[in-house]
Amino acid sequence: MNIKEDWQKVKAVLEAGQASTIYCSVATISPDGLPNITPLGTVFLRDDQTGYFFDHYAKALGENIDQNPNICVMAVRAGFVYWVKSLFLGRFTSPPGVRLYGQASAIREATAQEISLIEKRVAPTKFLKGSRMLWSGFTHVRDIKFSSYRPVTYPVMMEGLW
Ligand SMILES: Cc1cc2nc3c(=O)[nH]c(=O)nc-3n(C[C@H](O)[C@H](O)[C@H](O)COP(=O)(O)O)c2cc1C
């Protein structure tokens, strides 16, 4: 599993999973060594095995990262059409999920380009009151450098996918 060689595929699987459930699960480790999982819907991946997310509401996530930058980001597809089609065919039409391992940075101000990308992501729901309440005013991000990945697998229906 070479993250650099496989990046475009890994990126596509994570993005499809995040789009289908509206979040990624992000695991961090507390100073006491306890695991914590935080849902994040604002993970963006670049083309060079890095990415970032908006740290806006999260609490333990940032506190843990500031003590221990190691994180694992997982996204799994949950779309009805994807699953019904895969179950009908007896094979997944594309990989169901992936886990990315890396290190997250200290919090920093988002760039204008990063803010425009999150605004574009939430734009389709902006006419809804709750969307404006939840998904406005993002200002800060944390960068992530990914060093490895592991596919999410089942023992069957996966032929040729990884
Ligand atoms: C679907 C979903 C997506 C979320 N996305 C984000 C996000 O991108 N950034 C953020 O700061 N909080 C986000 N939140 C809020 C945090 O996940 C939430 O405040 C969580 O309880 C913080 O957990 P923590 O204490 O482990 O950091 C999201 C929540 C949900 C339900």
C-alpha cells in the first residue's frame, strides 16, 4: 500500500464516503491515551497527500491534536443506491471506504481560497435556515499530512478493488 502511488484513488474513496454520509470519522488520542472519535464534515484533500479541515465546533479533537498530532480519518459509503446496486451485483461497484493515517497541525487562520471552498460545499443548502445556522462563519483550519492508508474491506465482493 503506497499512499503516494495510490493517492488519487484513496482521495476519491474518502471524498465519496464523506459526501454520502456528510462526515468523516476522525480518531485522536487523549493525553490519557484514550481514543476519541469526532465527526467532521469539512475535510478537504489536496493532490499531494495532504489536506485540512475546519476546526470550528470541535473540542477534544483539537485538544488531543495539540498534545499528540497522530490522527486517523475514515469515511465509509452509505448511499442507498450504492449499496442496493452493490448488493444486487454481488460486488462493490467502488471501494466502500478507506482509513488515512497522518499528523494534524496546530490551528491556523483559513485562507480566502479555503473559505471559498467550504462556502461552495455548503452552497446547495444555503437556502435552509439550519444550513445557515450550522455552516457559516468558518474561519480556522488544521492541516493534515497523511503518511499511510488502509482500505476498509469485506472478505467478499471486493475483487479487483484494491
Ligand atoms: C455531521 C457532522 C459534521 C461535523 N463537522 C464538523 C467540522 O467539520 N468541524 C467542526 O469543528 N465540528 C464539526 N462538527 C461538530 C463536532 O463533531 C462536535 O462538536 C463534536 O461533538 C466535537 O467532538 P470532540 O469533543 O471530540 O472534538 C460536526 C458534527 C456533525 C454531526
